[in-house]
Amino acid sequence: MPAHRYTRGAPRLPQGLADRRWPEQEIRRPPLWASVDLRDGNQALANPMDVRRKREMFDLLVRMGFKEIEVGYPAASSADFSFIRDLIVQDRIPDDVTIVVFTPARLDLIDRTFEAIQGAERVMVHLCLATACLWREVVFSMTAPELRQLTVQAAEHVAALADAMGGSQLRFEYSPETFNVTEPEFALEVCDAVTAVWNASPDRPVTLNMPTTVETDSPNVFADQIEWMHRNLSRRESVILSVHPHNDRGTAVASAELAVMAGADRIEGTLFGNGERTGNVCLATLALNLFSRGIDPQLDFTDIDSIRRTVESCNQMPVPARHPYVGELVYTAFSGTHQDAIGKGLAALEKRSARTGLPVSDLPWEVPYLPIDPRDVGRTYESVVRVNSQSGKGGVAQVLKTHHGLDLPRPLRAELAGAVQKVTDETGTEVSSHHLWEIFAETYLTPRPGLRVKDVKAAHQDDRVEVVLSLMEPGGQEHELSGAGTEFTDALVDAVTLLGHTVELHSVSHHPLADDADRRTAAYVHLTAGAAAAHGAGIDAEPESAFTIAFFNALNNAHASR
């Protein structure tokens, strides 16, 4: 690889930050959220949104609780201009939402921007101009003083148009684009000049937004830059310090979180990270990272799949299956060790719920491998565990319990997992819950060839059980047998000895089927007949009938294996 072409100089670190404080800070509340899906995200789409898709995205952002929404770049296209006019004229902007409109620092584009926002009650004008040396020299052919003067002139023009507009609650935002590769002292100089022009005050703060336009350094470098700005801005009490991380290095989330620790008040980003190149920072990931630490993000993700579907429809781009929190597979375990741990964690929660009388939804979430409860974002447990060739007995058992209400005994889990493994090795594909049920039913639940029960009667007296069995052998011969024992299954063993079957019971268990309207019982029997051990299962509304089915399925399985 020609790495010599990418040798970079030292990061643009400010002087005098040897006593950085951000490493000791902890995020205790959510930042201010600003969605740029409709502007920065939209500009990055191969097929930019039409008005219908823009409305759908805007309405979604409002429902989720965003209070600042950058709705477009009105000077860039007639579609953006028309959409912004539609929002204003049709009174589609809620009273507690501020729309943001973006404009570069060109006077004609600023004029067009103010045309678009006429009549708006609450709007923020976002002025942007790149400040880095490379952009000054290559893109603008300007010196630093010349670029500063251009920025101040644009800010003055914004202020003059705002004064002339009247009747609106206008706010201002300025982004020194390419902030992260700008000399910190120059970025500070320009930002202070802009806040002076706009007369920033605590009751009318200016948003200063620091973009990592192209991410070039590790997140700690960006945190140092933000803390230095936070500590050196001349009107800090009158500034909302914002960040706009891009994801070129794949560390936008880390950059945003460290920036908040370093003093940032606000984060701009998009849902699921759409944006130029590798995208903007993902606001869903940031918000749900806070949620997973017990901090309410003040955004509603309780139906995350609906949010994803809307974003996919508007962006005409799929959200990857492994995207944090929202991807199709992020709550799914295929690995046997993961499945076993998840199953035990869910079982422990259920036991604690039964012990305390509290619903699982009110208990502290402590389940291995799942940072949040999937139900809190609108998912179910049905897809948490799925079975393929990498799965083990824990996964097989969890799927049968989740989808079919069966709580298999441990020895049966292991044996069934072996049968499933054989199928997955042969096919190389995932086994669905329906297919898993078919394997289980065919092996343990469906009546097996061999002895067939035509009728069974049981009588209970004190601590004894007596049974009368009507059986048919494979050849068609019928038998009327009786047996007795301390338990029902003991009486069955006693009865079949009259036909010469030597049976030893290893385990017998049962439970009601979970969420079963018919209130049926599932029974499991593990026995040895002759020299062969086998399992059997039975399901019936009557517990003793379920035990009878399970017993004879196990007995016939043992005979078949011989």
C-alpha cells in the first residue's frame, strides 16, 4: 500500500491544554439534538428526497421529539425552497420546533435563504464557511484575514436581513466548516468575530457548530479541540457549543461522546448515520447509548423498526443488519455460548419477577450479551435466539420455549441439539422455529411405531396410583394390563413389565404450556428399556394423558434404537 502518500503533519492541537479535563467527565444528561437528515443527509443521497419523502421524514423527526430540525438548503434547489415554503405556509411546524435553514457565506445565497423563511415564526439561519488552510488556499484562494473578513461580512448581512424581517423568533448558527483541521487560534478568532456581529447574549445565544468535515484524527484529538474552544470562547455563556462529526474513520460516535464530555452542548447528526462518504454521526446510536446507561435521551425510540422503515423509505437506502440498536440482527444470537447465556439471563429475570411480584419491564435489565431489553425499542424476544450450525442446546431450547412454550429438561436439550446440528450441517442454513418444532415433534412427540395405547384409566388412593392399560402391539395383538406405584409413571412401568419390558425411569417432568389458551400440559420422560436409553414427550389437556404419551414415545424410541 502506498502509505507514503498519506503522511500527515501533527494534529491541529491548541497550545495550553496540558490540564485537559474531559477524561474525568461523565455524561449525565442528553445533549441538545439537531437532525440534519433533511439537509446534510439529503444532499448525500443518490436520489434526493422529493417533497413527499421530505414531509414523511419531517413528521417522523417531530414525532420522535426533535426540537431543532435542519429542513434544507433553500438556495441549492427549487425542491428545498418549495418544501420550506410549504412547511411555513401550511403551518406544519409545531410550536415547540425550530427549523434550521443552511446557507454558505455568499450574499446572494443568503438573500435566497431569507426569501424562503418569510413568515416563519421560529427559525435558525445556519451560516457556513470552511476555515482550514487547505480550503483557504486551494478552494477560495484567500489569506486568513481575507476569509475572516468574508465571514464577518456574511454575518453582518444575515443580521441586517434578520432586523428587516421582524416578527419572527430568529436565531443564528455559524459553522467554521473543516474546524477539525483548522488552526485552533484562527477558528476561535473567526467564531468570536461572528458572535460579536450577532451580539450573542445569554437570552439570545448563538450556536457555534464545530464540524469534523472530514474525520482525520482520533476522537481524543477532537475532544481536546472542543475543550479548548469551550474554555476560550469570549462569550461562552452566550454560546450553544455544537459539534457535527463525520464518520470517515468510523469513530464519529466516539468523537461526539468525547466532545460532550469536553463541553459541547449540542450534536448535529442523522438517524442511522446517512451522509457524505461514510456518513454523519448516528443520532440513534448516541441516544440509545445514553439510554443503555440509564439516561433518558428525550427522543422516542420505542418503535425502532417503524423508524427504520420510514428512514429507509425516505433515503431509499437500507439500514445494515448489524447497525447498532436498529439492525435486523443486533439482538440475535446464533452462537451456542451466547444463546445459553441469554437464555439463563431471561430465566433469571422471570424468577426475580415471580419472587418480587414486579413485571419484568420494571426490573433492572441484566441479561448477558443484550445491552438493552429489545422490548424497550419495540422488538420481541422471538428473534433474539436463532438456530444454525453454530448454535447449541441453549439456543435450541430457547427457541422452543419462546415460540412454542416448551421448557425442555437439560438432557433432552442436548440430545435434540445433536439432531438439529445434523440437519444444519447437511443444509448449511438456518433452522426456522417452525422447522425446529417439526424436528422435535417428529423425534419425541409424534406417536412412535411400537406399543400403542388405546385407553388408560388411573385411580388414586392415598399415596398409591393404580392404572389399567389397553395396549396394542405392532402385530395387532391387544393386551389389558394393570400396574401400581407411588407415581403415575411408576404405575406405567409396573404395567409394561407384564409384557416383559424392563424399564428404568431416569427423569420425569412436566409444565403447563406458556400462554396456551387450552391450558395443556407438556410432559417429558427419560428412561432405559433393556440397554437403550431414550426420551419422549407428550402434550395433552390432561396431565396424565401427556405423561402416557411421553412414556410410550420414550419406550418405543428405546426399542427402535436397539
